[in-house]
Amino acid sequence: MAAKKKSGVIKVAMVCSECKATNYFTSINKAVTPKLAQQKYCKHCRKHTEHTSKEKLK
């Protein structure tokens, strides 16, 4: 059987607001969550900073 296609769910990259490094990847529902921002640990800055969703990935 064929797998169901996820409708409206896209993959996004989480980017550090200070050093602009891509550290995390996640999936979001585009209809419910247009922009995502979370406090996460950045291994390049070595501290907790705000990470925002960048763009959809292929």
C-alpha cells in the first residue's frame, strides 16, 4: 500500500538569531503555525538564544 501524504506539513530549519547558524530541523503545520520561534541552545554561541523557522526544506 502507498503511504499517506502529509497535507500542510512542511520541514523547516531553525536558525539562531545571533550567529545565523542552522542548528535544528523540525516539521510544522503551515496552516496552524506560520512562523515558529523558540529558545534553544546554540552550539556555536554556546548559550541559549532565540531560534526562528527559516524556510521549507526539500
